[in-house]
Amino acid sequence: MDAQTLFYLIVTIIVVDFIVDKVLDALNAKHFGDPVPESLRDVFDEEEYEKSQRYKRTRYKFGILSSAFSTAVILILLFTDGFAYIDGIARYITDNEILIGLIFFGIIILGLDFLSLPFSWYSTFVIEEKFGFNKTTVKTFILDKIKGWLMMLILGGGILALIIWFYQFAGENFWWYAWALVAVFSIFMNMFYSRLIVPLFNKQSPLEEGSLRAKIESYAKKEGFSLEKIFVIDGSKRSTKANAYFSGFGKEKRVTLYDTLITDLEEEEIVAVLAHEVGHYKRNHIILNLAISILTTGFMLWLLSLFVGSPVLSAALGVDQPAFHIGLLAFGILYSPISEILGIGMNYLSRKFEYQADNFAKNTYAAQPLISGLKKLSKKSLSNLTPHPAYVFVHYSHPPLYQRFRNLSL
């Protein structure tokens, strides 16, 4: 395949991906006004349901605009040899291939993020504010951006530098070293994310002694589940939406509850939500997801090793001098259809895991408090109660609420 043909293949992939995504969004939007399933009629009253419809439509229209802008920027860079220009800037600054790759991706990622900044601002301070979700201050918004950029530069830049170095001394066999690096990093982050990364953005504090902690510890003891670390995170610092999650394993496992969850739910509902999270751990979902992620990363890196050195990849992006970072970018776009297919498979598996975790909570604690808790969380977040099946199939990592209700009611 020559460079020009590959160039148009890259353009086609980007355009088709955008079109498919927007078609799915449109199909989903047509179901916004569908009658709510009988089992969920008590989630919203008439006024709240109308508010949820307005929120979903607003988000849908905003999504079209923001994704169209991002796609247009990428296409402009392709058709104007923008990537070659950025590569030239990097080579003007240094002749070190590792630094060239870091500067190249740094300009692209920071540039795209900076261009999308107005969209992030509008989403947070206009849309989320309008519908009563936003609690983020301007100071927090700016600090989050700066911290995110620094983390990207340190962690992302460090991993990329090592991968380019592996390529320099190992050639096509670099993928073995890169795979080992990513695997170790993934395991490390899964273990210590809540301890090392979360505190950079949120305050975590142990759940205070009281009836809620006593109920959680009683349930954990009954299930033979060692749980010493129960934390509350200040989610209300940014949003009124609630959540809970389980992280780590071994001595590092911990449960984190958003302070908004504790405010919005009754204690029995919180324990039921926790039982669901314990179900994920007991069914080894965390380990399975991590293993699948590492395996698919290995497959991607192996595939990358077969093509990244090809001059055609660099030429397709308008760059005459073949380089790892250019080949990596071109491959990333070409790989996106495979990534989408793998993502659909992972979402399907994730939905299966959610049913298993729900069943665990139902069998070891109770179904009714989990049902009522899920309904309250859906009401609080103005979630879509009538999603299109195709949209669920492609994008949902959790089953729709009516399906979870039906499963829990069996």
C-alpha cells in the first residue's frame, strides 16, 4: 500500500468513526422521550422527568458540537501537513529522537487540550451549572487542568520515553519490553492509585465511627471479607453526583464512598451498594479486567512492532523522515477500529460482571435496598432510563437501570 492510499484510509477511518458515533447518538436521542418502564415510574416525578429530558438533549447537542470540532482539528492537521510541521518544530529544538518524540506528542496533546478548553469550561460552568450539578470553582478547575498536564508530562512522558528507548536498542522486539513496562505500571496503578493519585485531586478521610461503619464492618465480617480501609472522598467538591468504588487488592484494597453518596442514600442502601462492590472483588472481576487489559495491550504492541518502522506510515502523515513517534501516531489511528471492537467486547463483559455483582449483593445482603439506592442515584444524576439498545451495546459498561431492576427482582 502506498502512502497516498494509506493517507486516505486514515482519513476514512476518522470520518467513519465520527459518523457511526453520531448515528448511535442520534438513535439514542430519539428514545429520550420514550415511556418510562413501569418498574421505574417512581424514579422521577413529572417535573423531574422533564428536567432529565432537557439535560439529555442539551448534552446530546453539545456532544455533536464538541466531537465535530475535535474531528475537524485532526482532519485539518492531516490535510495541511500539520503533523509534519510539528515534527519539524521538534527537530528544530533537538536532534535526540526520544526528546523529539516527547516534544511532538506534547505539542499535539497539550495543543488539542488547550483548544478544547472552552468546551470543558462550557460543560462545567454552563451545562452542569444550569442543571444543578456543578460544585467546581474556577480555582479548582484551573488547578485540575494544571495537575492533569503535569501528570501527563511526568507519567505519560516517562513511559513514552522508555518505549522509544526500547525501540532504539531492541528494534522490532521492543514490544516485549514495552509490554512488561505497561503491565507493571498497570498493576502498580491498580494497587496504589487511591493512595498516590487521588490525594492530588481530592481529600480522602477514613469513614468515621458510627452506625454506617458498624453496618459495613458487620457485613464484611459476615462475608469473610477483610476490610480495614473505608474512606470518604469529597466528591461534592466538584459535583452533586454520587459514586462509590473499590480499588486495589491484597493489603491495599479499599472502599471509597463519595460524601454525596452518604448524603443521598440511607445506610441500608449504602451497605447494599458496598455489597455490590464486594461482589466485584469476590468474583475476581478486578483481576480479570486487569489481565484482559494487559493481554490486549500486548496484542496492540505486537501489532505495532510489525508496522511502526515502515516508512509508508510516516509518509502517510506527510513526514519524509521515518520516525517511531510518527509511526506510532499513524498506527494509533489505523488501530482504532480494532480498539472499538475490543471496547465493545469489554463493555459486554463488564455488563455481565455488573449482573454478577448485583446477584452477589442480592444473595448476601438484600435486593430491595440496592434497587432503591440505584433509583435514587439515577434520579440524582438525571440518567437516561430509556437508552437505545444499539447505544447500550456499544457504549454502556453497566446494564440500563430497568434491566438491573428486572434482574434484581427475580
